[in-house]
Amino acid sequence: MKEILVFGHKNPDTDSICSSLVQASIDNRTNMPAKAMRLGNINKETKFVLDYLGMQAPELLTNLEEGQKVIMVDHNEFGQSAEGIQKAKILEVIDHHRISNFETSEPLFYTTRPYGCTSTILYEEFKRRPSLQKISKEEAALMLSAIISDTLLFKSPTCTKYDIRVVEELANISGIKDFKTYGMDMLKAGTALDDLSEAELINLDAKSLEKNGLTYKIAQVNTVDIPSVMKRQTNIEKEMQAEIKNKGIDLFVFAITDIVNGNSEIIALGERTDIIEKTCNLVNHTAFLEGVVSRKKQLIPMIDNNM
């Protein structure tokens, strides 16, 4: 039997990579040969996790063959998925985002929950299915890392009480008792941005979305020092403008998020920056958003609600 390919979204974050690995493990336990894949380079935060566990990153997937069986985790929008996804056979989706621009020709398993992370859903799957073997230390560490990443160590408004409870239970299984120190070390590993080019910065964690005929892109980087990133504003804007021109983007928002203080500075460019200015005043294309750290719960709704 040909392997089922399991993958998260383009520009993968820690949840996309960790959830792909865990879901593939679940499938293989149930006699469904599966292989975790990735749709881009791993970031430094994810590398910290894989290095901690002594694991290799999943293989890079560039294009899907027609009819290839796949499982999508941590996303559902085709614009964020693998090239050729429209011709693939989607067996299952496990996700915690809004459902948008998604259509299949055949029925499938679709699991979505309003949790802070896809890995929280996967942990629930282990609890729901007694036939699965016990969670291994590696699987527990992967899920714990993903939840801490997506919830910014519980600071994000996406975080639920259940996410926190799951992390506490996974800490016991994984042996990472001091998960807060581990989590902060992991998050800080992802804030080392000085050696990245501006083009790499704006694509490190970026999602392209569509609504009402408009295409917009939201990129986000985490830091402990917003001013150090803003010093590069001129060159960052040049790369953003190039993306806008080359890909026909109506609005490009680049968010620089302070993981310690829980705020963000945004740079907004494009013909539809008026959408942003309905909520905040842009000065030199920028605005400081106090208490804003979540793309899913704060930035995307801010744009969608003002269209």
C-alpha cells in the first residue's frame, strides 16, 4: 500500500511539524502506512524541539501526484496547502482554524476544535481511542512543544483551559517537568532573527488568505526586542512591496510580536491598508498593537471584520 502523506501548512510552524509527526505515528499504529512531510523549511523554534528529541525533520514535499492519499493537519485552506492538493485524495483533516475555501469531491473525516493547537486535538484522539498504545515520551514532547508554541506559553487569546491541562498531563508523560522553562527556551530559540534576510523574515511564518475577492497576507515573527527588528523596516518594506507586486496581494501585514510583553508592532502595505486603518492609525506604515499576539484570534478577525 502506498503511504499516506501527512502534512501541515506552507511555511510550517512547530504545530504543523509536530502534529504531522504525531498523526503519522497514530496512523501507523492503526495499520495505515503514513509518512509525515513538510511544505517548507523548519524554523529555529522547531529545530530546537527536534534537536532536543534527537529527531530529523520530515521530508520536504514539493508537489502531489494526482490521487495521492493525504491527511491535512493544522490547516484546511487550499492556498496554504501543497501544490496539487485539489487533485489529491484527502482522507482526513485535523485542524483548529476557521474553515475557508475548502471543498472535496468525496466524504472524509474532518475534526476541528476551537483549541489553541492542533496537537491538543491529537491528544484528545489518544484519550478517545483506548485501542491506541500509550503515548510515548517523544510523542508527548512533540505535542507539548506544539501547544506551547501556538499559545505562546499560554499568553495567546487562542489558549483554552483545556490546552493548559493537556500540557500539564503531557509534561508528566514526556518527562519535561519544568515545561515553562523548556517552553521559554524553545520560544526564545525562534527569536534569533539577525541572520535571516528580509525576504526570509517576511516568509518565515506567513499565511495567504482570501475574502470577498481580496487577497491578503499576514506574516509574523516572534522576538524579545521589537526595535531591533524595526531597524530593518526600509528593507523589510522593499521585500513586502516585491511580494505585493509579484503575487497580486491587496494587503500585506507583517507583525513583529514581543513574546515577553505580549504586544505587536505591525507594518502594513498594499492598496487596501484602509482596512487596517479602520481599527488603528498607521504612521509611516506602522502601528503598535498593545495586547495583540494572535494572528488567528486578533489579526485575521480585525481584517475580516473591516472588509
